[in-house]
Amino acid sequence: MNKEIIKYIRESYNLTQRDFAKMVNCSFALIALVEVGKRRITFNLESKIKQAFDLDEQQMQNIASIVSELSKGTPPFC
């Protein structure tokens, strides 16, 4: 999981960083710092995000693929 994936998940649910942090049960500051690359994503944070949004490994791989394609400027569903 990386900062782009976290931001993608958050924006997919139309959540602010504060609302996302509440759902994940962590601080708003942590989410803000992760999204700008100033804090790393710990195993604990990754687990909380997966649990909060009920994401399994296949779903995470799908999200990673979409984020990768978006970063290239390619529409993900071609």
C-alpha cells in the first residue's frame, strides 16, 4: 500500500481526510502526513484501512492496478 492508494480509497468514498481518519480510527494528522509522503504506512495502518473498508488482497491488487494506470495518465478501463 502506498500514499496514492490511500488517497484513491479515500476519494472513492468522497471522504475528507478527517472523516477517513475517523473510519480508520487514527489521527487526521497521520492521514494528512501519509498522503503528502512525510509519514510511512505502517502494517498497523494498512490493516486498519483494509478492515475499515472490508478490502481483501484481490481488491487491493485491483486498486493498485487502477492507481498505477492513473499515474501514467491512462484511463484504467480501456
